[in-house]
Amino acid sequence: MKSLVLGVAMTAVLTAGTCFAQGTDKASGTSNQAVATTSDNASRPAAGSNSFTAGEAKARFERQGFSNVSDLKKDDNGVWHGRAQKDGSTDHVWLDYKGNIGVSN
């Protein structure tokens, strides 16, 4: 019984250490919000399995004020890329699996 309790305690300690180490890599976009619920988007997309369809991606861009959304393609990192217009200019746009939207130069 003691070894079972000790094993559970050790697992909890090791798991907690792993959790604290996550979410700090700004270069890959992993430090952005877990799910995009505000307009505070990340500067770079987070890579991950993206369940948005092309139609859902287009609708998300349109809800953020983009129009004429076109050329949507999902890359190997699960990020949707395309072109869209906003405020009179056409830009390259992206949508990550968290729902974050950004503009690429």
C-alpha cells in the first residue's frame, strides 16, 4: 500500500512540473490564448490539429471584419492561410486551431 501511495505522489509531482513548463514559446505561437475568445490575438499562429473547415475559417475571418476571403489552404501545421480584404487593403491572413486570426506581411 505504501508503494502505491508513493507512486501516485511521484506521478503527481512529475506531471505538475511538466504543466508549468508549457505555454512559454512565443516563437511558435503557443503562448497565445488557449481558445480565442477576445480580439487579443497572437502575433504568430500556434501549430496544432485544426478542426475548422474551410467554410468555418472563412466565416471567422468575416466575423472579424475581413471580406473577399479567398485562396484558403490549411498547411502541415494545421494553420489556415489565405487572402482577405480589410480597411481597403488586401492581406495574407491566417487562422490557427485555437481560433486566433492574424495578418502576415
